[in-house]
Amino acid sequence: MTDHISQANLNALADGELSSDQLSLVNDHLAACPACTSAALVQTLLKTNIAKAGQRYAMPAGLEERLKRLARSDTAGRARPSRRSAITGWATAAAILLVIFSGLILLLQGRRRSELAALEYQAQVSEVSDLHIATLAAGLGPQVVSSDRHTVKPWFQGKLPFSFNLPDNLPGDTKLDGANLTYLHNQPVAQLLYTIGRHRVSVFLTEKRSGEPTGEKQSEHSGFKVTSVGVGELDIVAVSDVDPFRLAELVSLIKNVQTGA
Amino acid sequence: MTLLSWKREAQKPGPQASAFEDLALPLLPALHNVAFWLTRNATDAEDLVQESFLKALRGFAGFEPGTNFKAWIFRILRNTYLTSRTGLEATRTVALEEELDEQHPEGAIDRQTPEINLIRLADRAMLHGALEKLPPPLLEVILLCDVEEMKYKEIAVVLEIPIGTVMSRIARARTALRKSLQTQNTQARERGA
């Protein structure tokens, strides 16, 4: 790719919409073109800032309850029997059908829940990747600069509604650089900044969003590897361009130290 | 036939409404946020969300399981908005694709000029101002893409336009936002000088 990256491709890069082939070409070009790198960073920062600024209007208190009531009265209104005798006559048949259909509905509900969970996971992957890219792009140091876990952890006291532990014995080429207080889905989270070799890593510690246990998941977004796992009341999400095995190793260390394993 | 009425009413069982609530209720804050951006009015936004919610509930039987519920309900919200009073007013002023292009031609921003600091330092009020200046077709596409984090394919479903049009509108929206931030920044500096 000798020409500059088109505006459409810069947008697709920021939005995680490039195919792996396109991404490879774009990355090659970015490595040699400061102007396009700068333009790509602008798009990414703009996207991150607009995502935050766009979440502007909080839902008024009571709207959800009102809609629930409306939905129930709407459904009941449409389902109200006009002839009790007809219901009695068909009750047995309906009961049998309900048994069959309730099984099907439960299956469908399960499928929809997993679809929702998948969408939420994708959104989380996208948001943490954007935050990681924005951190790299800003070129600023961490808000708390220290490789000492006894300095980094206390820095979050009073800033986060949860607590966490940090591992002491990191592999030889892995180093804690510091941390930032940042926001995911409008919730304060800890962004721990590590270096593995020459690769930068962001590890986000967030309060678990659902009560369900979260197994380890691995994904890829905008060329970055994303590994996430849940432990206790915490979700751990790590983003980097390092070897996924090394990333998973770091996540595993952080996970184990939460439970004392 | 005395049993027809019962047969017709039994097509809407309770579990279906419950499944609908499970899917729709978590999306209410996002629907309300987008509704407020589109209508620019608290009462109209609530009315729009309520009407869309009930339309979606009544049409839930037509929702195809396994397809994207979020895109489906946002499309209902958007279509409800387009047929509302505020939506009709907005559609009268909706620019054609070519006109949108003329307002903010691609390349209007000098890509050699570092803007990173400008965007990083842009405060929320500046970003809100820039979003408010976007024409509705560009505002809705950028809200779905950046705030709702929808994929281009999902946005195409919501807005009922081709993916190519989604991409070009996103490009125009971001060019317009950058231009607007630059203008606001220049004006702020002039005021400060």
C-alpha cells in the first residue's frame, strides 16, 4: 500500500471492521507513514471520546417500571378471555400444548440470553481495545507510576467500589509500569499497565456485571488480543498485541492472586 | 364458532411477554439516550421510547429468534421516530447524500495537522456541541456506531440502508465532528486572546 489510507479505511480501522487481510495491509502502511498513524490515532480518540460524550441522557427514574406495567396490562388486555366456558372447554388441550411450548420457550430464552451475552462481550472487547489504543496513542505516563504493587494498589483506595490484589512474582520480562483510573460502561475501573518484553499490556479490573461465573475467553479486536476471565466479584480483561499465551499467563497470575491460589 | 375468540387470544402467552422483557428492558437506557438525542426533548424522548417499546412488544411474535434483537428494536425506535412529529420535521430538513457530501467534503481536514491534542483535550461540552450540530442522518449513524457500538452490518439493518452508505455517513459524520471541534477550539482561543 503506497497511497495514504483512505478515510473509509481509517474509520473501519477504528471501528474494528477491517478484514484480517486489510488490517495487515493497513498495519504495514502505518508502520511507515507517520501522517496516517496520526490520522488513525485521531479517529480512535475521536471514537472513544464520542462514545463517552454520547452517553449523555440518563433514563428518568420510573420509566422502566411504567413500561413494565404498560407491557403487562397490554398483554393482559389482549389475553383476557371473553368466554369463560370456552377456556374451560379447551383447558386440557391448552395445558398439554403449554407443557410442550414452555420447553421450547425455555430453549429459546436460553438461546437469546447467550446471544445477549455474546453481544455484551463483543461490546466489552471493543471498548477495552479502544481504551488500550487511546492509552498508547496519548503517549502519557500512567496516573500512578510504580512497579511496586504496594504503591499501585493503595492508590485506588476510595477511587473504586471494590478491592483487588496484585501478583508479586511476575515472569522475568514482565513488569508493572503503573495504573490508571478509567471508566467502562460509566463504571470506574482499574487499568493496570504492564510491559511484557517490548509489548504494552492493559489489564482492566472491573466489578462483575452479572452473577454468572465467567470462564476464560479469548478474542481479537483491531489486531489486539483480548483475554478475559471472572473471579469472585471481579472481571479481569487484558488487552495487548503480545503472544496470547503470554497474555493468558499474566491474566492467570492476576486471577490466582485474588483467591490466594 | 364460540371458541374462536379464545383461540385468537391464546396466541400471546405470558412467557413470550417475559422473554420480551428479558431482552428489551436492559436496552431501555440505550434506547432512551438515542431517543433523547434524536428528539432533543425529554417528554418526546419518553413518548418515543414508550411507543417503540409497546410496538416491539406487540410485534415480538414476528421477531425471528436467533437474529439480532438490539438491531430489531432500534429499527422500531428509529421508524417510530421518523413517523413522529419531531421526526417528520427533521426529515423535511434531511439532506440528500450529495448535499451531506458537499457540506463536509472528504479531505476538508488537513491530515497533516496534528489534532490528537485537540481531540484529547476536547471537553464534554465541546463534544456535545459538535454532536448537536450534526444533521440527523449523520447523528444517528454515529450514535449507533460509537455509543451503541453496533457493527456496520447491524447499523445497516437499523437504518435500512446499504453498508456502503453506512460507511460513507460515518466518514462524513467524523469529518464534520473534527471540523466542528476545530472551529470551537479556534473560537475559544479567539475569545481568550
